[in-house]
Amino acid sequence: SSSVKSEPLSTTEVEALLDTIKWDSNGLVVAIAQHIDTGAILMQGFANRDAVATTMNSHLATFYSRSRANLWTKGETSSNFINVLDVFFDCDHDSIIYLGVPDGPTCHTGAETCYFTSAADILGSLQSGTKSALTTLYLLEDIIKQKKLEIEEQTTTSSNKASWTKTLLENRKLLCSKIREEADELCRSVEEDEGKDRTSSEFADVLYHAMVLLAVQDVNLQEVMKILRARFSQSGIDEKKNRKSGL
Amino acid sequence: SSSVKSEPLSTTEVEALLDTIKWDSNGLVVAIAQHIDTGAILMQGFANRDAVATTMNSHLATFYSRSRANLWTKGETSSNFINVLDVFFDCDHDSIIYLGVPDGPTCHTGAETCYFTSAADILGSLQSGTKSALTTLYLLEDIIKQKKLEIEEQTTTSSNKASWTKTLLENRKLLCSKIREEADELCRSVEEDEGKDRTSSEFADVLYHAMVLLAVQDVNLQEVMKILRARFSQSGIDEKKNRKSGL
Ligand SMILES: [Zn+2]
Ligand SMILES: [Zn+2]
Ligand SMILES: [Zn+2]
Ligand SMILES: [Zn+2]
Ligand SMILES: [Zn+2]
Ligand SMILES: [Zn+2]
Ligand SMILES: [Zn+2]
Ligand SMILES: [Zn+2]
Ligand SMILES: [Zn+2]
């Protein structure tokens, strides 16, 4: 039922590239799909030579199912394809990354990524916070969103009563004055030669306060990354868009 | 020669957690090590039950070597350990993420991650830009750093002559006035109700200009993420630091 077929690749370069991959005894490598904007690991499957070739031709993340013994393109049933912008090989060429943009949630459960089960959460060492494998910036975004939710739902527990983030979320005038102040402090760290540590710290201040404003506006950081990618990835990625076939 | 031993875990919760993992016919799962601050996929190996248990006890990413048929802790020879803050399972519990902070470069080649080979680069569809599997924000950082290098080394080719980034890198006064201006525009997008798209776009402006200033100061974005994590991950991660054993 898949509309994606493994087209034979004609270029010798692609064939030569596939020849460098160290397939295991079953002709497979581990293939990890990663979100180019958020860095989230979306899912992991296996790929044979056909699956990698198909991914390169179609720009859609394609895997080999060990249980069904066939190729499958992520999204062929759900329509949530993963649009692959580049394929990366590890140092010994037995593991690959499909770096791309998902059309929708990757997991069949509806979750953005398949990795939503945290050992720390299960073992009870997470008091609050996200259960997904979020990296720092997105973990911070999640914390801010939770504070916003607590305000909206007026759920206040002993562990979430006072919070600078909540104060900012509820006072746009204060928030905006802080953003302008922190931007000024960031600039002064350079103008007044206050050193690298001060610059790092002031950048963190600007980023945090600006992220609170994003939450106020119900904008996801992911949207901003998409804009930055469209503007600044003139190098490989834009170039690739104009190619007829292959990466 | 490893100082890390597989300590038997006593808690029934950990044993119960390990029981939920779907080990393959060789008793293994795919284990992916990811940098919590940058989102970079550092390396991928395999883990058996002992390896996952050891990782949870020692907080050091530990794998099972299929070729040598033994446990090994990343860093046991190089001292570049990966300090694991949480372990995530995918939806069908046959693939895991070790989310953590590396002590140094992960790859034996000295590269930050093992995934430094880009198919697009090899196939000649990357004109410039990074060869590593960088996500949007770090790709942008890399582009800015390259512009800075071009200025320092006075290497100007046809493709890199004019550039707003270079103008900003060479004129701190202009850069700082832009940062203050963009922060003001970001705030006005809320104050004057200009809508979500405007907020996203102005946030992107602030972030980009502030990142140019980071490059001027030779500060890596990763440093800022480290600061943010220390400040804001009060939830799971801080809590875990205080635990004597296990995640
Ligand atoms: Zn490998
Ligand atoms: Zn899933
Ligand atoms: Zn699934
Ligand atoms: Zn301040
Ligand atoms: Zn400040
Ligand atoms: Zn799985
Ligand atoms: Zn390596
Ligand atoms: Zn402007
Ligand atoms: Zn602007």
C-alpha cells in the first residue's frame, strides 16, 4: 500500500556512498530520525541499502521493517512523513541520522516523538517537568508553558506558589521593560568590556525573558527556528531544495 | 581496566523498569547518547540489561560491545565520559536515549559527535556550511562563526563577499544598536498587538543579532544553554543531583 518505490539510483556517487556503509550481517544499519529545528530524536528504526537509497531519492525517511521484512516510509499510513534534508553517517559508517522536518507527530500515539517515557519520571525522581527527552531550551520552554497553565487553571500547589516566571507572565509591562533592560545589559557587557561570562549570563537573561514573551503570545520556539532556518541556511539546505533528485 | 562495575540494583522499581524493555534476540536494545544542551546525537551503541542498569547506577553512559562481548563505559579509556541525567524509552520500549552532558569530544577522532559525515556534502550539494548533523540554532551559530573566520583570515571568495553578518561582526556599535532596536520591536509586537507572526519574526531578529554578539565575544551558545539549565531545570534534573544512587 506504499506509494514510495525504491527507484534505482543512477549516479555512481550515490552508489559509492552506499558502498561506504557498514551493513550488519542482516544488511542493516541503525537509522535515527532527528528534527532539524528542535534536535528532538523522533524515532529509531533500521535501514537496508534500499531504504537509504529511497530516502535519498524521495527525501522521505524510509526504513526496513525486520518483522514484516519490507521497506516502509514513515508516514505512508499516517501521512506524517519526515522530510529528510540530509543524511549523516557516524565515524565507522554503521549508524545514520535522517535529519529532517516532520509533517506531524511522529509517534502512532500522537506524541511528537516516540521517546516520551522517562526513567527518572517512572522512578519518582521527577517532581514535575516534562517526561519527554527535551533538550535544555525546550525544557525551559516547557517549564514556562507549565507556569502559564497553572495561572490559567488557577492550580497552585505548595511547590508552585511563587515564581518570577508567573509574575512576568501576568505583567506584560514588567516583562517588556525587563526584555529591553536585559538587551541593554547584553550590549553593555561588550561595550563596557565586562568579559565572556557576563555576556553568556546576559544572553541567557535575554533569551529567558524573550521566551516568556513567546509563551504570552502562544508562539512555539519551534516556529522561530523554522524562520531562522528559512532565512539563514543558504548553504546546504537551500541548495538541496532546488535539486531534482537525490541529496 | 574500567573502574565502573555493574552494581546489582536493589530497588524493585528499577528491576520492574528494566523488565518493560523489549530486548532483541541477543538481549540488546539500541542506545543513543544525546547532548542535553545542544541536542546533538553524540554516538549510538547497543545496551543489554546490565549496561542500562550500570548507566542508571553510575550515571555514566554504558554500552554492550557486540564485537568484544563485554560491557564498556564510554570514556573508560579516553576519560570523555557522558554524564547521563535521564534515560528515555521509545513507545515500544526497544530503543533508548541516554540524555546527558559529555565531559569532552565523544568521537575517538576528536570530533564532538560521531556523526560528522554528511551525505549532501559528499554528493556535492553542500556549497559551504557545516558537515556535522547540526540543528538549526547550531547551524546558524556555525554560519556566523564561518563569517567571523573569513574576516579574520581575510579569505573572500565570490560566494562570501557581501554579508550583513560580516557588517555586524565588524561594527559593534551598529550591532549593539540593532540588538536594542530588535528587542524594542519584539516588545512592541506585543504592546501594539501585531500578532503571533510578527512576534516570531522579531524573536528571530533578536536571537540572530544576539548570536552575532556571542560570536564577537567568542562565547559558544552551548555555554548559554549550560547556564539556563543550571538556572531553570529545578524539576527532574536538579532533584536527581541530590540522589545518592539511581536516576
Ligand atoms: Zn558506529
Ligand atoms: Zn512511537
Ligand atoms: Zn510506535
Ligand atoms: Zn537585569
Ligand atoms: Zn541581566
Ligand atoms: Zn521502537
Ligand atoms: Zn566516533
Ligand atoms: Zn529592525
Ligand atoms: Zn525586527
